[in-house]
Amino acid sequence: MTIRAKLYVAILLTVVGPVITIAVALHGMSRLGDRFDEVQQRSERTALALALKFDVTDVNGWQTAYGYDDGASRARFEASVRDFRRDLEQARLMFGDRQERELLRDMTSDFDRFIDLDLLAYAALREGDDARVKRIFLGPELRLFDLMAGHAQALALYEMRRARGTEQAFDNAREDARRGLIAVALGAALVIILLLVTAVDIARHALDREQRVPR
């Protein structure tokens, strides 16, 4: 390759190199940003699923409490029910795939039945029929609690599995970005070497011409 050709190539790479570097860096950052957003969204979904699991246990616990303290904890039970309804509504807005919708639908159906029976139990409590209250709480209500807890557990496990997959995708994107930047750095090193070789050739050529000039 002639000195002129080497010089042209070096100039071209000097111009193109930074453009390629910026493009690779922007692409890598964009992918990382998208993957990070997905990780954050999955974390929020997992947290909500775990909140539903806690809510189910909390509702059942306060129901049992007011059944044994003659209704003194009824207000706390009702507050717990409101918390569960709030999180359930948020989950309906956030969760959208088929498995999520099925679990939420089953959980909602069981919860509606749970509340219907609770109203009967509370009426019996106010009438002083403690035996009926305990039959409801320890019978159908307990079975419905087990079903709701199972749905909540399944939802939480599902979201945690998907969160792990998203985290793995983020790690892969980060590794791809690192490889891309390494490749660009190696390309930049080759450009520098080419520039140095070209500079040496130009200097040698200038010296040769100077030595050939008569004094």
C-alpha cells in the first residue's frame, strides 16, 4: 500500500472511528436502559404479588381476632379488607397476561365468597351465636383462605420467576455492551497503529527525499 493510500485510510478511519464508537455506545446504553426499566417493572410486580400474599394472611388473621374478642377487632379487619381490595385493583391494572389474569380472577372469586360468609359470621356474632361463628370461621372460611393464599403464592412465584428472567436479560445486555465497547477499543487501537505506521512512512519518505536533494 502506498503512503498516500495509507494516509487516506488513516484519515477515513479517524473520521469514521468516533462515529462508530458513539453509535455503539448509544446502542448499548439504550439496550441497558430498556432492560433496566424491565427489571424495575418486574420488581414492582413481584412486590405487589407479595403484598397480596400478605394481605390475604392479614385479612384472615384479623377476622379470627374479631371472632374471639367479641368484635373488638372488627374495624381493623375492615381496614385490612380495604387494603386487600386496593392492592387487588392495582394488580388488575398492572398484571395482564393469561396466567396472571386467571390467578387474579380465582383470587377475586374466592375473596367475594369469603366476604359473603364473613357477613353471615358477623351477624351471628352480634346475635351471640358464637358456635355458628366458629363453624363458619373454622370451616368454609378457612378453606377459602387456603385457596386465596395458594393463588397469591402462585402469583408471587410466577412474578419472581419472570423477574429472574428479566434480570438475566439485563446481565446479557450489559455483557453485550461491554463486548461492543471492547471491540470498538480494539478498532481504535488499530487506527492508532495505522496512524503511527503512516507517520513513520511519511517521515522516512521525507528523509529519503532530503538525502537525495543535491547540496
